Amino acid sequence: ITVEHAKRVILGIDSNLIESITLFDVYTGSQIPEDKKSIAFSIRYRASDKTLTDAEIESLHSAITDRLRDTFRAELRN
């Protein structure tokens, strides 16, 4: 799985609220199994016509994590 592939999957969610996606961390180490890596993105959400509510952001964030889980069997790291 490449970072670009993960970004394309996120951008494939039909939402005009995703303004940008930036990779800010890739981690492999003792806390991560050897066959895995941890990647972290900063995602900027924006609507041109209104202020987004927490519920709208939570819904979109859930859709993103569900899509990554379904596509890559990704797991959220606590």
C-alpha cells in the first residue's frame, strides 16, 4: 500500500468538503508489527458556503476511516 494509493482512496469519497490531505508521519518501530506501518494524514475540511458542524465532520471522518478499513484492512491506532 502506498501513501498515494491511500490518498486516492480518501479523495474517492464523494465529498466536496475535503480541501486537502497532507501526510505528516510514517512510523515503523517496536510498537507496530513488523509487517505494518503507521501513516498519519492531516485532512482539511472546508465548505465554501457555511461553517461545518461537528456532526458533519464526524460523519465524513467516519466515512474515511470506514473506507480505509474496508479497502486496506487499516486499523486506527490509539
